[in-house]
Amino acid sequence: MCCSTPIATQKQLNEMYVGEEFDLPIRIATILNTLGVVMCYSAALPAMIPIAFINITLSYIVDKFFILKLYKRPPRFQLSLMSSALTLIPLLVVAHLYFSILIYTEKTMFPEMTVAGVFSSLGIGSSDQASAIESAKSTANTNDDQSSFTNRSTQGHVLPLLVLFVLIVTMEVLNFIFSYIIPLSAIMSFLRTCACSVVYFNCCGTRYKRNTKPPFSEVYACPFRTNQDIENATLTELETRIGYEKRYFGPEGKQKLSKVKLRRDPKTKKKVFERTWEVIKDTTGQYSYNIRANPEYGAHLK
């Protein structure tokens, strides 16, 4: 043995070549840190955007190479880890718009211009362009109240940023309310129990559609529409030929006109209802999670 580290067991030898563990939470935190800094200060330093793009691209290439060649096989992370990281992206956009408004309204960098002055300089409105440009060039001293975010955001040249800022903040607040405080499922349940809503849904024909597909291990019975009787309900010629029939099926007192499939039992010579998995087996063959039961793969696995 030419190794400087003594190896006594096969387990110790395997651990030498397993590699380090890939720390996914640290990598996500690093990328979010990069995005946060860039989104906050890229309005003043636009060169940060291509630098961050190169940084994230190189991180992706290096991490992919190390995961395939160096790190040990990562564990199965839950989807909530990435979902939590993605929920921070809209907040970074809000921070970007907030800092952009503050940076673009700094009088040491840009002249002050009102909304009327912007429209006048573009030839829109009745104000004189010369006075608008002159007011844009004026950099009069302001007190602390005039330097607040409210006064800065009302300046004309940051009006599009303000509109986007208000829009995204409103969407995030509504998303938080309907996701955590008052879920949409609870609102829909309340509306369905309300008498006015029931009348509205019945009149407009937009009643909530329930799942009418039969259970996997129960009798295959697919109900027809409620306004059809046994004479009006139709089956295709192919369905009739392969054994489908129209029957009233269900518990006593709640029977519904349904499409069922029957087959003749070879022992009793009587017609019996087929279960859902048997119908799937006759049509597609993919009635089981066993890959050998799939005809497209079973022949190759024998």
C-alpha cells in the first residue's frame, strides 16, 4: 500500500472515495445573497448585473461538475426548500424598485422633475416646454420632509417605477392574504353554502364539477349527465361491441344512470361487472405499478 493513511476495513476505503456532501441550503443562500445585493444596488451600478450573471453561470457549471465528479450523491431534498427560496424573488423585485426610486430621485445625481414637467417636455399638455426644462434643471435646497420616499416617488421621471412598485406590493399582499389568512378554498366553500350563490350557480350552469371517475378497485361505473334518461343516453358502436351497457348503478335510493362494462364469468356463465383496473387492463394494459405489467416494457425485462 502506497497510501499514507492506514486502511483497515472496506468501509474506510469506501469513505475515502465517497466525497464531500453537497450543502444545498448554503448554495441557495449564497445565490440569494448575490441576487439581493444586485437587485438593491444595480440601479446605481448597472455593471453589477452582468457580473452577477457571470457569477451565477460559473457557479452552476462548477457545482454541476462537482456534483457529478466529486461530491457524494445528495439526499432527496423536499420541494419546500426551493419553494421557500422562490417566494423571496418578488420581495427582491420590490426592494429593487424601492432603491431605484431613491437613487433616481437623488438631486446630486439627477435633476428634479415633476409629472407635469415630464409630460410638457414630451410635448404633451399645455405647459411651456422651456419652463418645464428650467424647472427640471433647478436643484433648490430641500428639507427632510421633501426628501422622504413619498415626495421622491411622486416625481415624474420615476412614475413607471412607482406604478410597478404599487402593483407588485398589492399582488404580494393579496397573495399573502388568500394563501395564509383567508384561503381561496374557504371562500369557495362559503360561497357554495350561501343561498344566493347556489341560485347563481344553478342558473348560470357553473356548478362545481365533482370527480366522477370511479375508484381504482371498485366497479367501473361512469355516470351520464343528470338530464339524460336511459333512452337518451347513447353508447358508441365500439363501446357496445366490447361490452359496455347502460345501467342504473349505486346505493339504494341514490342510483344513477351510468356506463358500466360487463363480462361473462367463465364458471357461472353470468354477466359480472368489471372493476376499474380491469377496464384499464383491457384498454391500455397499464393497470399496475409493476413495470413488467406494461406491455411496452415487459417484453424487454423477461
